Amino acid sequence: MELAKTYNPKDVESKWYQHWMDHNFFHSEPNPDKKPFTVVIPPPNVTGVLHMGHMLNNTIQDVLVRKARMEGFEACWVPGTDHASIATEAKVVKMLKEEQGIDKKDISREEFLKHAWEWKEKYGGIILEQLKKLGASCDWDRTRFTMEDELSASVIKVFVDLYRKGWIYRGVRMVNWDPAGKTALSDEEVIYKEVDSKLFYVQYPIVGKEGEFVTIATTRPETIPADTAICVNPNDDRFKHLIGQKVVVPTTSREIPIIGDDYVDIEFGTGCLKVTPAHDLNDYELGMKHNLEVIDIIEEDGTINDKAGAKYAGKDRFAVRKEIVKDLEESGNLVKVEALQNKVGTSERTGAVIEPKLSAQWFVKMEELAKPALENVMNDNIQLHPAKYKNTYRHWMENIKDWCISRQLWWGQRIPAFYLPNGEIVVAETAEEALKLAQEIDATITVDQLRQEEDVLDTWFSSWLWPISVFDGLTNPENEDINYYYPTDDLVTGPDILFFWVARMVIAGYEWKGELPFKNVYLTGIVRDDQGRKMSKQLGNSPDPLKLIENYSADGVRVGLLLSAAAGNDLLFDTKLCEQGRNFANKIWNAFRLVKGWEVDESLDGSANEASIAWFEAKLNKTLVEIQDHFSKYRISDALMAIYKLVWDDFCSWYLEMIKPAYQKPIDRPTLDATINFFERLMKLLHPFMPFITEEIWHSIKEREAGDCIIVSEYPTIGQSDEKILTQAETAFEVVSNVRNIRNSKQIAPKVPLPLCIMTKNKEVFEVFSTVINKLANLESLTYVDQEVDGAVQFVIKEDKFFVNLEGQLDTEAELEKLQKELEYTKGFLASVDKKLSNERFVSGAPEQVVAKEQQKKADAESKIASLEAAIANLK
């Protein structure tokens, strides 16, 4: 098989991916003869397209799955998508408006859902198809969708179960409200943005005290009509005498009390806080504590209602803000306005500014449900990687609040609660079951008299069941898949959803399966640009992943991402990383072409290369131990770097040079066979990271059956590592490097052979690799001496001294001048360090590590001076 001169990934990647698919290598079935290794994909939004975060996350998953598959596990990677209620509904609403002129409010729920499903079928699989370009070896036959019938049935079953256990209730609470989407949002769907804002100082007249006021500062003057108190700290000498008195709300004639609570920070702002229980979470809690009136003036669409006064009714909240500021100015109650940088919560899906709003919603009581999930992460039954996130997890779980699970949308699982004419509620999986329950309350009720809840469930209420529901473990709890594949092994996700998704999956696992849903959670960092900014469409700083793959290959992009992606640490992405990955692929290809291009002479015995082969065998085995240790600690980036160095430095830069035959000379069979064997094992090590080039080389090494692919080959096992030969080789490499450095510094051509003399008490170290030293250093001769060689350039390795006689090659006078200048500089440097160390104030006052560093500088300088003086004396 003739090899192309240059590696062309475009010819390779689609070919091998299709080959893997055709041979069903990604598919998994329960196998009693194998241990399972299960990963469930964090389901991307069905509205989504591939971005850099997906690239990183799914590359790591693919590495873990491919390695497990090669290690003999029954590897199962379940893909799928999330129905993304808010995002999908927003897209469908927009599509209907722009393409068909249809307004959502003018059609029925059933008609809207028909359009939504059509949109999903047309666009919903884009991101999964894009993952194939990356090389993701998912079991595509198992692809799931959170709103497919079986998974929706799981969601409804869980809701009913929790309701009957008393964990679900309906109540009025403060929520994040999206006025554009007209729905509640989770905290995770609120994006905080720094904006140029204004801080308005407003005075409230004190009732019965002409000319006396209290002053508050607010960024939201539009909520003033909903104020029901002014709060001060009872320990604040400026205001404590006012507690119990009243002020007039400056936009109305309404009087409100001044209350005292140590919640108010005396040092912050004016020391007086306006309390608006309907429109701020903290104010709501203060209002409940002090039994204040709650006045809700903001409608679902963000307009102001008539509770704020007829003047403002029906107008947008931000228009009313301007009007109220104008009115305050005219009434003399606007004290001043300051510019302010303020963080404002916006909807991730619609971009609208979020309103804290009191709303009737469905909630899950979380405190008791969360206890097993906290305990089993804290005791490491479930391990977080890196472990630093345990503290974050504990903080969230110990301060957990009830979960708002209802959304005011049509796309999603409709809440299975049914209202009776008298206002009572029954909860059941079907309308038929609900009717039976209703008739137990009132036998005359008909199905037409039942009204199902309009709200749907939060998308997270689907995805928290994901590790169970993808195997139908809730609707068919005894099926073969759930009993074989659950619990899963590794979850790879971002720390930003550690609480919103990971913690909830742990809760669900213990509640419905009585055990953990996964054993390890690998938390990736955030992909940032070279300025440290999170990559996003809004900033326009995120490259198109598919174009990156086109330009640098899937293997190149995978390597580029992973080399800089330590678990839990953000990575600064630069396309140079992908270029490094592409260059690595080219290096591997060129090395393979070199080896495949050698002719064999069967008469040669190969004894000259035995030490080189033994060294690389030992190096490979030692690195295997290191790689497995990195994998066991989920240091995926470090594992790749160890392989990278093994291939580039040890195999290509040293081993191939050590055994390479002279120009147009043949190689012996034992050396070639050993080298091909090394190549196969290196490709196996690399396959999880670089699946395409390794499969191409695997099939280029020799003719193989179609099913004999590297993807299902056996992962390399660890053999014996000969430490003695590793040490000898490292010494030999150091000798070669020193001779090469002398050549470079003295500008002596590489082709000019040089004599080397070694003064040592242990010749064996050098005799084992004498052939390598002679070859790679291009020596004229290698001899052993008992005393120093006059006039030679010398270097030292441990206790051994080495002399290179450059007679005829070296301008002695110029070299002496150079060495003398370096000696003078080093002495001057030593004098400056001595001066610092002789300063009592410095030694006694500086940190211990700073003093130690200076002492090390002194020792290094003294050692260098001795070496330079010896070299000068030798040349003289």
C-alpha cells in the first residue's frame, strides 16, 4: 500500500467514521461476559449547534469511551437532546410570525404543538450530526429525546409519585420572570450582564413633620408605587427614633410605615431601604417577616397595571421609569442621580430583563430529598474531579431551596394536575385516572368538567431523570438495559450546572433507584478566548467548530483542546493549539512514512540496535504507568501530554534517530519488526485522542480484515520497565545534547566528526550506548581517559567529565575572551547577591522562600564561576 506524501485528513475522517458505523462498533448490548462502561451525554438543547464547550465536553467523553472499549468493557455512550422548553418555544413563535404570519395567541395549543414538532423534526438533529464530524463514538441507535413518549411518561410518573409523597405543592412565591417569554425561569437561565445604569436618590416626606424626609437610593424607581415600607437598622443612631412613624410614597398619597430590621447595612447607601415585597426577593422575605402589604404592579408582559395609578397603567415598565423620574424631579423629591455600573439579570433565551415576580407556581420540597445526594458526594461514593468542587456542592446542597418546576409554556410535558369545578386538585398520569379520583370526591363530575393545568414542567425536571430514563428505568424498572448499564460510570459536564443538573440527577438516582446515578463527575473548565472572555455568540469571539475541523482536522482540534484543558480549569483557546494538534498528526505521518520506506536485509542480525529497542520498551512501559495514573485521577490533559512527549520526543526525536539506517542502507528485520510493534502500540495509546489518523495508520501497517480495526483492538498493557537502561540512556542523551550544543555554540558543521574523551569510573554506562553516542553526536572517536585533556572544551555530567578536542576547529583566543567576559559577568552577579544576603534587614525581614531563593542563586553562581575558571585554565 503506497502512502501519500502528506497526510490529508479530509480523505480519511469521513471514510473511517462511516466504516465504524457500518461495522456497528459504537453499538452496545448487555453482555454478561463483559463489564459495562456507561456514559450518558449531557443532552444539548434541541435548538443548539456545536460550540467550543460542546467540542471540549464531547471530546473528553469520547476519549473515555474509546479507551474503555479498547480495554474490553462493554462501552455504551448514550446520545440525545433536550427539548429546551423556553428556547424551542421562542424559536417556533418567531418562525411562525416571520414565515407564516401566525401569532401564537391566535392558535390553539394543539396547533402550536404540531408546528413545534415539525420544527423539531427539521432542525432538532443538527447538533448530533455535527458531533459525528468530531469523531464522537456514540451509540446512535440509542439516541433519546427528552420529550419522546417513553421519556415523557417517565416525567409524568415521577411528578405523580412526588405529589403523592407530599413533596410537590402549588403556591405563590417569588420567581425569575421573563416578560418576553411570559414564563418563570430557573436561576441557570438568568444571565447577569454589566450595564451602564443610574442610581436615583429619592426623598420620602415624614408624615406630620413638615420639611423632614428620609432618603433612599434605587436603580428601579418604577417600583416606587409598590413600596409598602421603609426599613432602617434599629442600631442606626441616625434613624432609630423614626421607627414606627410613617412616610408618604412620593408618587402617591399613600402612607407606609418605617420599620426596623438589622438586615439593613448601616454603612451601605443612605442607610434607608425601600421595601417592595412584590418585586424583590429580599424585600419579599422582609415583607413576610413584618407582615407588610404586597402590591404587585407589574403584569406578565412587563407593563405597569393600575395599582400604580391610572397615569402609569398599561405602559411598559421602562417607559414608566422615565415618567416617574420626571415626576419626582418636578415634585422636588429627586435628590440626585449618579452613574452606576450595575449587574442586570436577563433571560438567556429571550434577552429580556428579568423581573423578580410573585407568581403561583408548582414547587418541589427539596430539603429532605437532597440529604442522600449531599451525603454520598461528601463521603466520595460519588467523586467530583477536581475535588475542589465538593465545597461548592456542599454549600448549594446545605442551602437548598424549593424548586420551581412549572413553566408558562406549551412546549414541554404538561403538568398532570386536574382542577375540579370547586377548585380542588387531583393529580394522575392520565385524564381517565384523574376522572376516577375526581369522582371519589364528587360522583357527578364528568371528564368535561376537569380542567388540566396549562403549565408545563421545567426542562430540568426531564433531564434530572436522564441516566435512568434513557434506559426506560422508570416505566419498565426491571428491563435488561437498566439492570446492566445503571449506574453509569462517568459524567462529563461543566461546573456551571453542578447544582442545576448534576445534583438533581444524584437526588433522582437515590429517590427512584436507591443508588448513585454515576460514579465519577469530570468537571471541565470554560473555553475562553485569548483575552480571558467566555466564548459566546453575543461577543462574536467563538470560532465555528466545523471550520476548525475543516482547517485543522478533527484529530488536530481534539489535541489542541485537550492539551490545555486540565479538569476544572478554564482554558484560553487559540487556533495555534489546533495548529499544534495538526502538526502532531503530520509528525506522526512522516515518522510512519520513514519507517515504511526502509528496505530490509534479512541477513543482518540487528544486535547493534538491541540497547535502543530495550530502552524504548522500558520507556514505553514506564510512560504507560504514568498514563494510567493520569486517567485514574481524571487528568486527561496530562495523559495526552505524556503520550505526546513519548511519541514526539522519545520515539521520533530519539528512538528513530538511534535505529535509522544510514542513507540508502537497509535495516535488519528484528529492528524493523520491533519498530512496527512500537508503532502499533503507540497508535493504540493515541487512538482515544486521535481516532482518525491512528485508524488510517493501523490499516497502513499491514493488510487487515475489515473488522480488524484499532477502535476495537486491545489497549496496551503495562510490561516491565528496566530502570537501569533508562538511566543509561538518559545519560547517553545528555552526552549527545552537550556535544551538539558545543557544535552550535562554536559554529562547527554537523558533518564534521569530533573526538570525545570521557573521564569516568563507570565505563559500563557509556559502553551500552556507545554506538548511539557515536552515531547521534557524530564522533570521530570515543575514548576513556584518566586525567583532564588540556586545550579541550569540557562539560560535566554528575561526577563524569567529558572533553571535546577542537584543535583546528576553534579560535582559542576568541573562546578565551568569550569565557572571560562570562566569568566577569557571573562574578558581578555573585557580588550583587552577596550584598543582598549580607544585609541584616533583608535576611530577617524577607519571607523565608525569598531568602532561600537568593541563597540558591549564590550557590549556582559559585558553581558556574568554578566551571568557567576550570575551562579557561584548560584552554590556556
